[in-house]
Amino acid sequence: MATTTEHVSLSTEPPKLLPWYLIDLPKYLKGFGILTVIYVGLRLYQGAFAIEHGLDSTEPAFEQYWMRLFYIELAIIAAVASGYWGYLWTTRDRNLEQLAPKEEIRRYFTLTMWISIYTFAVYWAGSYFAEQDNSWHQVAIRDTPFTANHIIEFYFNFPLYVILGGCAWLYARTRLPLYAKGISLPLTLAVFGPFMILVSVGFNEWGHTFWFREEFFAAPIHWGFVIGVWFALGVGGILLQGVTRLIELLDRIPDAE
């Protein structure tokens, strides 16, 4: 009788829609969706107000439509950075030496999702917004670093992908034994290199303000941006480290599982 009851209770459990190693997939897809909505919304905002109210920072409308957006962005960036980084650190795994192989495999898939979200943010920052910056400098009065495109590009998009890259780095360091044992060179380069693009922004703005007025993509003052992007090739090293470790972990899981 107990066997029958147990059989019935087990058969009424809802079927799992996702395999155990992809349980974070819904969060991952939500992250993609949220980022897409943010970037498309900012681009539509530019299309609606940049030409009419974003060409001259001395106009009162510039303060209303663009500096207000700038202050909102700073608040969002500060909240997201402190929230995500603080959460990843305070909830870190303090018993990594006891981590089961299946759980470690699942975390590698989650790390791959983090890196994918990070590269997605880098793509948006370095394509639709960064590539249009050259055109903006041909038409906007460059009397301030706070142009209509810079407010979105340099003060929101760049810091956002830095935050997401930091999340991927912290996740690996606090939840995976391989990365907790030491500093991973590919992971650090993939995060630190694009971060240096944000640092190059300061030098770029200083140069354009005081001694280099024209805008050319191949100008030496822009070389720092290119070098920073090259460091993103470290993502390939991250995947190689992960695949090597996954092979070891799969050998430790019984075929029945």
C-alpha cells in the first residue's frame, strides 16, 4: 500500500520543462529582453529629442531633456552596480570544496549566460551608439562633453557593460572552484580591456576639446578604443577553460544521471 501511494505521489509531480543545467535560462532570457527594451528605448528617445533639443547645451531645453536624463542614468548605474555586485559577493559560496559535479556544471552554464549578456551590452554600446558619435560631432556644438549621444553612450552604455562584466567576473570568482583558486587571465582581460575603453573616453574628450577638433575613426586618439575591444577576445580563453573543466566533471558523473 505504501508503495502504491508513493508511486501515485511521484507520478503527480509536474514535469520539468528545462534540464537541470539550464534552470537559470529564464532569468537569462529576461535579461536579454530588459537590455533590448532599454537600448531600443534610448535610441527612440534620441530620435525624438536629439535633433530638436540636443544640439546646443546652452538652450534651456537641453537641461530639461538631456541633463535630467543624465542624472537619472547616474542614479540607475549606482543602484545596479551596488545591488548586483553586493548581492554576488554577500551570497558567495563559502564551501566550494564540497561542490557537487552536477552543480558545478550548472554554474558553468550560468557563467556562460553572464558572459553572453555582457558581450551583448558591449555590442550595443560599441555599435549603434558609438558608431553614430562621429556623425554627431559633425553637427552638434561641441561646447560640453555632455552631448545628446555622449549622455547615453559614455555615461550609461559604457558603465552598464562594465557592471555586467564585473558581475561575470564576480560570479566566477565566488561560485566556481577553478576561478576561486586564482585570477583567470582570459576572464580578467575580457572584462578589464573593455573597461579601459571607458578610461579612454576621458582622454578622448580632453583631446577633442583642447587640441584635436576633427573626428576621424582612424585618428590616433581613438586607438585606445580599438585596443580595448581587442581584449574582449579573452572570451575565447574563458570558453576554453570552461570546456576543459566540463570534460573533467562529466567523467565524474555516472551515466545513469
